[in-house]
Amino acid sequence: MHSEKGIKTNSNNTHKIHSKDSLYILAKKFKKLGEESKLKKHHHDADKINPNTANSSAQNVEKNDTSIDDGMHLLYQNIEKEGVFKTSQRILDDILTDIAFMSLDSEKSDDIDFKDGVLNLPTIKYSLWRKYIKPFKIILFNTNNPVVDVKLQHKSVTSPKNNTITELYGLLVPKIPRRSELNTFDEYIRSKPLYSIRITVKTRHRLEHKKKHIALTPYFLLDDFDKLHEVDKSDFPKFNKDSKDLLDFSIYISSDTNKIILIEIFKPAFNQTELDYLLSSASVLNRSNELDNLHEELQPDYNDAIVEEQIDTIEILLHCIMQNLKGSPERELEKQKTSFLLSDDVKLGTYVDIKWLEENFDIKVKEQKRKDHVSITLDEALKLSFDDPNPKNQAKFDKITRYAMELMYLGKVLQSFYSNEEEIEEYMEDTIFKQVKVHHTTSFWTQILNEYQSIFSSQKTSTRCVDEHFINLCIDSNVSEKDIITNYEIQLRTDPDNDSKYFESLKYVSRKFPDYIVLEKYCKENVIISKAAYLHALEIFKYSEEYFNAIEHVSEIWDKYTELVQSNNNNDDQYRVDLVDSFYSLATVKKSSPLIYITKYEPFFHPVTAYLKLNVDAKLDSENIVLAYTMQIREVPEHKIQFDRALFAIAIQRHDLSLLYVLKQNCSAFNECISNIILTSDDAFEIIGMPKTSSELSIINTFTKYWKETDDSNPVNFILASAALREVSKHRASALLRHFYEFGKVNPKMIDSELWPTGINNIGNTCYLNSLLQYYFSITLFREFIENYQSIESDLLNSNAEMSKRRVGGREIQNNEINRSVQFIYQVQDLFKLMVHTKSRKVTPSNQLAYLAFAPNNAEIKFKHKSELESSEEHQLTTSHSIALSSATSISHSDIDTQDHDISLNSTSYSNRLVAMVTRDDLETTLEIGNQQDVTECINTVLYQVETGSMPLYLDADNEQMDLVKELFYGETIQEICPIKKFIKGHEKRELYSSLLVNILDSPTDLYEVLDEYFADEYMSMEEYGEVKKTLSITKLPTILNIQIQRVYYDKEKLVPYKCGTALPFKNEIFLDRYIKGNKKENDVLEKARLELKLAKVKYRELVSEYNSVNKSISDRIITTYDRIEELNAVIEEEVTKDAKIRYSLFAVFIHRGQASFGHYWVYIRDFENGIWRKYNDHQVTGAHEDEIFKCVDGDISTPYFLAYVDSSKKSIVKPLVRDVTRAK
């Protein structure tokens, strides 16, 4: 007896009871069923026609009806008019994807709702989405299995000599699991449901012999079972469209021989509750334990003749299935060990769910009292067969068949759990499932349809294409060009409203089969340009034929076209139509795919028109532009061309490669345009301007520069550049280049980790500390100082008079702060070294680093030497890279490459360093404190410790320490109090600053306006001086200028802080000359332009709102206002940069997403050397588009919080990509 489970074991069995106890019990039950199956006598051969099958059913059809169905007459001569055409291979693919389509995200599925599947839909309704679908597998069983007939063939009721009915049963499963993917049998039965399928085919043999097509057989949908001819209905007696178990069904009829295919997909027979009750470990063990305990309880009072073996629900279920479906056992069920005893005070359902068995299998129960116990015996179950004339029994037969198939398949899965268990192999060897074979091939389909010759005459296998164009025409990769044209013409007849879409598919398919000359000719006949139209086009464009033929770069034709459009000052509509037609003629003659596309999808000349069409703010990032585009084509599909034009225009205006790829994915014409551009690899590299030997990252960097510099007035150049990048990625067979072509940014997972910056794991409320560490790491001088740091505490203690005087931030340094600061720098050093030398893509900061970064300056911190710590019990927590907090993510030590711990830490005193003692409570408390801080507070703490732990270069007059931190991040301002009365001497005060805090409450027009406000003169009255003017200006600029944007304000009415989401426009560069002492001057032009700009923005928002809701005729006024805003921005830019020389370049943008009291931080850092931006979001480091950095939308919850600019003459000190894995042992 097992001490925990209470399960009896056989003393001769060497199997050890462990986590598979429930499987062991099930195996024994299946073994018993296997032994019983050997006693069965099978009276039915499922692969042969049963001559006695339809006798009783035939009586239901009158004799005068049967003559119609003699196998020679076409009963559905007009079936093509039903409207939905498919081939058998298309139908098969629909079967395998039908359930998956039902689960497709509705947001992906355009305006089509796939909740009812695709079996009955025209191909064009779902072809675009097929590539997102993973097909199910169809599971078939061997026909000679001892449990269930899975293939039944019998004669037609109305014409038994000429027509046959074939029924095939199987399962549809989402995925056939690998053993390595499963942990437990419970996990599998609870993963995804199993669905049953029945395929019934009626074949008219005389018609098959005389009229069957040699080519692909066309099938047409019959959308209602009631439309079947009466003689055919009698051959499908089991079908019930109102069955609650029926998930989906479809009827297809071939036009050549009127072969009928009825497809029925059923819901799972077992629901999850039933599966859990029958097969889950907990339920099996519970029932087994209870039965064993009962056996032990009764054994002293009853001899073995009375107390028989206890029977579980699963055993009874297996017996019932065997009894109902195939043959009859030699012994009656009640004569076997099916009786068992139960105490009066125990509910019967505790052991055997009789009610469930009675409802589903007509089980009868006999009860007989024996003393104080009840004896239960099962009557013989109702025997059923597939040809039972009783409809009720037929339905029950089908239901039990589905139970049997699911149970057989689950038994095979159970068997796989014992594949490596030699000690219990004997229990699975004789189970019923050893006699059951499962197959997941689709070869059955051609067998039951008798299509061997028509489909596989030239190919042994057939590839089911997922390409939308192939699906539209119901073809695959093995089709002949004659069949392609035939299918295309059938689609035009059955669905003429979508003829243009089918023609696009035909042209696409033609390109995929370049050897199909007839097909190519067939397509070209639809786009021939007449000589008269060609000459007229030359006249409109003012080209001679010789000049036109000599044009090499088709972008010249576009430039000429835009010139002619803009010269149409009278807005002559007829001339515009004539011009467009001529443009198309010339594009076709030139065989220029980009020009042909543009004739239909010409981008809007003004970008604001494009944004209005998509109903979006021009300041939104590309991700939101795509969402708006997708929503518009779903809600107003009839205007899709306009939306495609809008997206095309925005992609060009923004120079956004990812938007062009979205257009390619959603606009077949643009996809065709790109595909039709034939470039050699030499041509492609020449367009980009790169040698063919360049590295992948070099290609990306060069292409990025070329793409940004492309003239956005000519879309042809963008199309050609995109096609060139596609060809280069294809030539290199590069997944990295392919991803860049698709999304416009680098996927770091596709490049070596040494070529990409390292991420930092979040160990609990450390997102802004991580951002800050990445920011400091990117600054070469700061990083090198940290990496080369070798000071110890004694070097910095107040051992002499000069050192004791030094101040940081205006206050004296305490000795305990020195210990803390030195250890903090070493912790940062360790992290930076890991970031440089790790082979992993992410590292985890130590607990000490996080603790020292957030702990208050007055906190008492205990230290130990590292050598002492390593032998202490406190070592594990103090040095751990893992801690689980209630508000943080648990980061495992495994997140760090194990080889990283062998990286040499180059301090000679490393083992003698002091290490902060950090307890779990200390860390939790400190991280909670950190959660209340913002980036600026964290910066002050970090920089204070770095300065405190550093030797000064010198001390100034106030004994303030001057060091690397001051040189990099600190500037100096001078505040001057100037009395209005000139004869009174004023006052000045100089102060150091590490950042400028700017206010945004007044909706500033740009960054210059808030800086102007920061440095604005202020007039006031002072007791000492009277009326004065207070001025503030810069006397010394830092190498790196930090600008903090004040986002949190206090609501005096609600008495709560709130976050201000006002947008603050900023750019890649800023000029600071105007804020230097002596340079300040009034600028009336600038002030006037700013005032007008604010008013123009208000007017623009009002007009856009009115356009969206009421009046769309005001677009001209919107465009005029937009143009005026752009002009005013240009005026302001010119005024602030006039004669400016002091230039700073943006290189870091800290983002906060959330509200005043909570949120998340990440940072964008610019890589000047490689010409890209990256997003550092804790452990994830990804490429970033500029539009997501510079987006400027009021009310956005993700807002810039902190900007870092570097002196443009010193951009080389910013180097975020520093990796050297050669030092990792």
C-alpha cells in the first residue's frame, strides 16, 4: 500500500509508483480491454460492400423515383449557377482549416466574419487570410481495428446497381504533439479539443465512366440540403442539419458526373468535464483509491466469491463501445466481472457515474441488496450498427463512434507516454490500442473521390498553396496552364462582380509559371495599348517617339506628369482624365511596374489630404497610422483604393519602409508592382550604392542613409529602392535583411549578440535605473572612467586637510558615504564589464547596485570584504542576481550567460573589496523608495556617489569638487539683478546646473519657446534695490546638456498630483547661442510668428474636427491652414538658428508611460556611428523608427520626460555599441 495514495500494488510488479500512477491504472484497464477484444468475432468487413445493407431503407423510396437515379442522368445540370466553385484539393484544404478559421481574430479578418467557417464561402472571401492559418491534421484509423468501423461502403437506396455510398470517419486535431512537448497526459487532454469528421461520397459509376473530366474536376456548392434531389436525400439518412453536435457542414457536387460530397464536422464528443472525470490523474487516482479502500473494507466479511473485482467508469465505457460498434462478444457482459459492492452510505456516483452512462449508452442497472451493501450489475447494452433503419439508433451509433475515435486516439497518446518505460511496457503491450493504427495522411481524399489520374498524372505529390492568388483560382503548384485558364473563366462566370480581382490573381499566377507561354499570352491580351493611344500620350507629354524610347530612368516620366498636373491651373477635369490615361499608356509601353501602379494608386500630392483620408493626426507614429488604415479598409472597403493611396503618400512623406511593406501586404496591386520589378543583384547594389561584399549591417546603414535622402516628390524612386533592398536580401538569403525590408528596423535576434547592445533585466521597479545605466554606458568618457576605476576607500578618506574640505553638491562628504560610493562604482563597473563582454543578450544588475542606487544617503549600510562574504551564509542573497518581489518580476540567474561569470574583473583588489550587506527586507524597502523617485532624483543619487567615490581634479573657491562628472554634465549659469536706476550697483550669482527644468503648461510651440521662458528676463521690486530686472543666462555649457520636461503638477482643487500630457515638439538638433551671456536680444519676428502659430494650430484642429463630423468640403481650407503652419515653423526655425554656431545634437530621449504616481520608463539612444536609434526597454533592445521618438500628440500617455543633447563637435563620445566577447572565457 502506497503511503500517500493508498493504491494497492502487485508484489510481483517492479513498477515504482510515482507521478504516473494514474497512467499505470489506465494502462491496466486498457490491457483488460485488449484481452477481451481477442474474444470478438468480427462479422463485418468495412472495406467491402455489405450486400444486405440497404434492404430496409430502400422501402422508403418509391420505385418510380429510382429510375431517375439510374447512374446515367445528370440531376444537377445547372449546378454552376449556385455560385461557389472549388476543386477537390481546395475543398480538402478548407476541411483542414475550417475550425482554425472560426478561431481567427475578428480584427484580422477584415469585414468578413469567419465564425461559421469557410467551407461554404467563395475563395476570394478568405484567400487573403489563409496564410495566417495553421491547418488541422486529419486522423484516420486502420479499417481492421477491433473497435469501430471507420470506413463504410454500401449501395445506393435508389440505384444499388449503379451508385455507391462511401462513408469515412476520422478526427480533426489542431496539432500532433511530440512527446518532448508534453509533460503529463493531463496536460494533453486539457490542451485542445478533438473534433470528429464524417465524409460521405455518392458516386454514380456509369457517369464516372462516361463523363468524368480528365482535367481538374469542378465542384459547386449546394448551399442547402433541401435542394438535393429527392432520390439523393434517401442516401444520406444520417444527416441532420439541426443536430446540436454538428459544428459545420457543406455539400459539393461535381458538374461532370454529379458526384456528391457531404462534409460534416462535429463538436467534441467528450466535453472537458467528462475527459477530466474519465482520464485525469486526480480523478483516476481518486476512484481507484476509493474502490481499493472499499475492497479492503469488505474483504474480512465476504469471501472472494462474493466480493468481485471492482469496475470503474472507464472500464464500463470501454465495454459499452466494444459492445455497440463491432461484433458481439462470446460472453455476455453481465457474465463477466461487472458486479461490485457499495456501502449504503456511499453514493453510487462516487465510483461509477451510472447516470452519464445511462444517458449516452442506454446502460441498464440492476441493484440487489446484500446485507448492508448494494450489488450493482450492468445489463447488456443496446447493440447498434451503421445500417440500423431507426434514425434514433443511427444518431446514437454516430455519437458512440465519435466517442470511440476520441478514446482510441487518446489511448494512442497515452501509449506514447510509456514509450521509454520498460518496466510497465507489458501493461501497454496487450492493450486495445496496440491493435489500433492511426494515420494522418491526406491520400484518402483522392481515393474516395477516385481522382488518381486527374491530379497525380504528372506529379506524385500536390502542394496546397496558401498564396491568396492561387486560392482565388482554386489551383496549386502542379496545375496545368489549361486548368488555370479554365478555373479563371469559371470564377468569372460564377462571380462576375470580382472579375478584376480574379484577373489580378491570374496575372500573378502567370508570373509564377514563366514557362506557361499560353497563359502569358492570355494575360497580355487584356492590356494591349493601341498605336493611336500611344501617339496621343506622346503628344500630351510633349515627347517625340525617339526621345521617349531613349528615357532610361522612368522617374523622369513621373516628374513630367507632376509638372503637367500642376500646370493645369484651370482645373480642367477632362484634361486631367486625358492626362492620367496618357500616363498609363506610356507606363504600359515602358513596361514600368512602378509607373503602372502609380497610374491607379497615385499618392496624394498634399500629405494632409492623406491624413484626412485615414482620419488621423499627422503627428501619430506609424504604428497608429497602420491601425487607422486597417480600420478604414475594414469599415469602408469600397474606398480601399483611396486608403491605399493615402498610406502610400504617408510612407513617402515619412520615408517609412515599414509602411510600404504594410501596403505591399494589403494591396495586391502594390505587391504586384514590386514583384514585377526585375533587378539583377548588381543593379540592386548599384541603386543602394554598396559593393556586393558589404556586411549585412553595412548594407542596412547605407540603405538607411540613402532612403532618408531620397527625394519624396518622386515615389518611383522609393519603389525602386524598396525593390532593390528586396533583391539584395534575396541575393544574400539573409533573414536579417528580409526583416529590415519588411519592418524598416533591425531585429537583434537575427544578428550576433556581439553586434548589438546588451539589455538589462528589471529586478523590481528598476526600469528607470536601467534606462539611466544604459544612458551612462553610451557615453564613452563616463564608461571608460567606470571600467578603469581602481580606487579603494583609504584613497578617499579625509586623510589630509584638502580632502577633508571637498564638497559635492555644496555639502561636506562623510566617511560612510565614501565607503558606499566606492562600492557603488564597483558594482556599476561589474555591470558595465558584463555588458561589454557577455555572450548573452541581457544581463542582470546585482542587488547591491539597485540597493545603493536608491537607498537614502543617511541609511546605515554594513559592509564585508568579498573574501569573507563568499564563505558566509549571507553570500547567497547579497550576491544574488535574483530576487522575487511582490511588485517586481522574478529574474532568474539563468538569465545571464553562465560563461559571463568567468569574465576577468581587472581590479587587483577585487577579492578584498567591501561588499554591501543587503537583506531581502532591505532590498524590498529600498526598491519601494525607488518607485517613488523620478529620473532626476535617481540621476542625482547616482552622480553624487560617482563624484564622492572619485578623486577631484581640483577644488574651486567654494571647495566644490571638480571632476569628470562636472566636465561632462555640469554647466554654469549667471543670475544678474540689475536695478532700473543705473547708479545703483546690482548683484550677480553664479550656479552650476546639471539639467534645465522646462515648463509645458502653456502649450509651447517647440523646445525653443520653453527655453526662452526659462531664460526670460523678469521684472520685480526688491526692498534692497527697488525696481530691478532679473536675468539668467549661460556662462558655461556642459559637454552633455540635459533638459528635463516638467510633467507632474499639482491640482489645487482636487489636491492631487497629475501628469500633463501636453506635447512638446523637439528636433534632432538645437542651437544655444541665444542663451549665452551677452547674446540675449528681443526678436519681434519670432514672438509674432509664435503667437500666430498657436492660433493657426487651434484653427487647424477645429477645421479637422468639422471635416470629420460634418463638412468634408473644407479640405482646401485645412490644407491652406496646414501650409501656413509649416511656413510659420520655418520662420521660427530660421529666426532661432540665424547666425547660430553653438549646435547640440539629440542622442537620448527618456520616455515615461503612465500617470503621475505610477508608470514605466524606457530610453531611446542614438547611435551616430551606425545612423540608427535603438529602444532600451529593460532587457529588450530593439531598433526604433524616428517617428515613434518624435511623435507629438497631446494627451499621449507615453511622453518624453528627459532629453539629452551632446555638443555636436563631440558626438564621437556617444558610442552605445561597445561589445567584446573575446574576453569571456
